[in-house]
Amino acid sequence: MPTGATSECTLRASAVCEPLLDTLVAKFWEDDQVGMQPQSDKTMAEIEAEHLVADRMKITDGRVTTGIPWIRPDHQPQLPPNRAMAEKRLISLEGSLLKKPDIQAEYDRVFESYTDKGYVVRCEDSAARDGDQWLLPHFPVVRHDKATTKVRVVFDAAARQRGVSLNDEMYTGPKLQHDLIHVLLRFCREPVAIVGDIAEMFLQVQLQQKDRRYVRFLWRKSTDEQPSIYEFTRLVFGLKTLFIACRALREVAAQHGEQYDSAARAVVKESFYVDDFLNSQPSVPAGISVRQGVQDLLHMGSFHLRKWRSNSRDVLRSIPEADRAADALVSIDDCSDAASAAVVKTLGVVWDAASDTFSYRYNTPDDQRLTKRSVLSKMASIYDPRGHISPFTIRARLLFQEACILGCSWDDRLPSELETKWQRWFAELPDLAGIKVPRCFKSMERQADTAKLTVHTFTDASAHATSAVSYVRAAYPDGFVKVSLAFAKARATPIKKVTIPKLELQGAALGLRTSKVVSQALAIPVAEHVFWTDSLNVVYWVRSHAKNFTSDVACRVGEIQADTKASQAEGS
């Protein structure tokens, strides 16, 4: 990998700790790989699932209809009767809802809404006695941070009867949604930002008649009544149906896309993460056109986009009021309230549409008894997909590493000295609110299509961690340059002793991977990237033949040499 050191740039990559004890905290560290790994080839099961869904999926009367991809050769599930289990779960649910009347009232309203909209129908007595059916248990999920739909009903397709669940009988299907990191990076490319989501996306996809008997459930408005059996006519959120819903969007774009310009079709394919829509355009007219084109295109499949937000008032004014987000209505004409009203979470990241910046908001935890389990839980709640606050999060990960090395158990109180360090870190959480990261990689005052984008990636390593950070550099014909942090990653060094030069090489390999993520998202070829490091050992390694080194060095050198060339080196 071409490498070098620079005195021109004072920004340095900061490390984000990689877990040392993967076997203990593997679940927590899964997000460390988001956007980093290339998509693997599809398995035979994924190919079969695609074929089954494609054969059954069609658009009739302006709505997508599909079937469930069952894994058995006869394409029908084999499920035992589970009414006793479903009734037991219903009684337990009713007992808990009686203690929370406000949630119970909202829960009832959800089912009434489902019935009124035709999402569910009450089964006749003869159908209710049908033995070839499956009754889904359900429960509420309460989200107090949501402006709408604070109570969501979740159907438990993983519930088992005699060791079998409904999900066991279904193919999972391939991953069709784009990587979240790629969607976020594309959202930052152009000056005009547009955000929306699909209303009840799963429930807009109609199920074929023969599969509906397996997505039934019990419900009653009063405990004095006998439970009634209801049947879903639409795709159920909670089953292994994510890829089916994503496939339905693509089906609409494929069948009706010719009626719209290529920009709208491309946006449907690239700017959705499940039901969330994030897009950026170089100008207001382009933003208005693309938003309207996408909305009209998806309307052909009965998908309705709503809760629109934008950093452009002109774009917001072009949207019917009923389809705008409630906070966006305030921000159009009231500058005094815009900064507070237009703040929203976008794919888990807090975006202030008024100032067009990302921010972070966390509070100090109330629990004063710190254990390894409690601090890990708090660490996992801090969401930083692009690595903006890596200098802060690395400290926590290194503290957790220290707790692991000391042999602390999961539920015992941490040693006093280590607990003091954690309390100091927790006390700084509210200070993250002062960090404001501009969204757009380009200048808001200049013509967007005149900018030339390049990527500069810096790598570094120490005895504690290796790190890499990629910046997008936007250069304009008048000589103006804007540099923005695009993506950062770092990993802790292993407990086993590794020399600093080898850690620097690991950092260089990590830098190539982060750079490739930015390249794939923004369509900037890796050949146009510039790589920086302060390690001459790495320089000599990557300019030599890999066969001259030990296997660990050779593997990383080979990975770097496969995608870069010496002319990309910069530095002293």
C-alpha cells in the first residue's frame, strides 16, 4: 500500500477498540463489521428463496401479492396445533396490560386499525376450527421517543410448539437491503438532503390466500369474551419476511420504472434501508423532481412515502402538508423553532435538518453499581456507525478490555480504581451534545457538480490499538477545498505481544478496507485514493514481494498490493 507521512494535515486517526475476548462479547462487536465485509455469494437456500418468491410475486390492482417461501419440498409447512400455547400467551399478555391501561388502550386501537384497513379479518367459526393453521403470539413494544406509533404490536414467529416455530419452516432469503454505511455515506454526498419513510411497509404487501392460515392470532377486547381468531391478509412484521418486503420494492421499480426517469429508478434501488429513505441531490430542482418521482413510482405498488424532511425549505414547500413530518411543518417558516423542531433520528443517527448537522445525545446512566455487564450495555447503546466520536468511544473499549484482562466476572462490582475511570467516562457523555458534524461533503455555497472528490486515508497504530480514517476532499475550480471525515475504524491490539511495525501494517490493511467502503458508496475508484502512514516499515513491506515475509505479513501485504499502487503514496 502506498504510504507516507504528512505535515500538511494535522488531523490524525483515532482508534476504536476491537474486542480482545471475542468469544465473550461477540454479539456486541457485530456492528464493528458493518460495511466492512464484501457481500458473499448466495447460498443454495437463498437462491431457492429468491426463486420461490419471484414465482409467486405479482402486482395486481396496484398492489404486490406474494407467498411465503416454505422450506419443504411441497412448499407447505408442517406445524403442530398450538392453540393452547397461544391462549396461554394471550392470558399472560392481558394480565400485564391490565397494569398499564394507557398501553392497553393503544394496543386495542392498533388492532382496530388493522381491521378497519383490511390488514386482518376475523375468521369464521369453521375456519377457526381448522387444524391446519398456526396462531402467532404477540406482544407490545413501546417507543416513547417516537412521534407516532408509540406502541407497536410484534408477532412472535419464533415461538415454539413441540420444538417447532413458524420461522423454522421458512427460508430467510438473501440480504437485499444495502449496507447502512453505504446509505449514510450517499446521504452526505450532495447539498440537498431528503428523508422519508414508507408507511406500514410490510402491511402493504398482500399474502396469497393459501398462506394466510399460518399467520393467524388470538384476540379479544374483553377477558369476558372468548378469544377470536383473526387472520392476516398482508405480510407480517416479525416473520422472516424482510427480504420479501425489499424484493417487493424492486418488483415495483422493475415493472413500472419505465414510466419514470432513470434517476427515480436508481434512487429506489440505492437510497432505501428497508423502509427508510435517505437521499441527497445537487440542487433543489433535482431534489424536488427525484422526491416526486420516487413517490409516484412506489405509489404504483401502494407504497406511500410520508414524514418527509429536508434541509431545503423549497423542497419542503413542494410536498403536501399531510406528507411532511410534523417537525418539518414548523421549520419551513419559523426560524426560531427550526433548530429544535427539525431534529430527528435518521437510521439511528441524530440529524438536525435546520443546521444540516449530525449530533450525539446521551445521558449519564443512573446505575451507580458498575459491573462488566452494565458497562457493556451502555457501550452498546452509543451508536456511531461512521466513527465520528472514536476518540471518546475508544476509551470505554480499552477500559472494558482492562476489565476482561483483570478477570472480572459479569455481575460482580468492578474494582474501585477501574470503577472510578468508568464514572469519569460516563460523566462526559452529556458533553457529546456539543459535537456538531456537518452532513454534506460538498460546499453548500458552490455549485455541487463542479466539485472533484478524492479520498485520503490515514492509518496509525500504537501498543493499544490500530486505526484508520478516510476523508473526502472536495476541490472546486476556484481553488476552494472542503475536507470531511467520511468513515473511521479502529481495532484493539491482541493480548499476545505484537510488534509495533506489524500493528502499523494491520492499520494499513484496515485503512484499505475503510477506503474501499467509501469508494463503493460514493463511486470514487480506489485508484484515485491517497493513503498516508508514518511507518517506513510499512512502506518497505508493501513495495516488496510478499513471498519474502512470514505468512501474517505476506497476507496483509498481498491484500494491500492487490488494490493499490505506488503512485498513490504521499508524505515525507
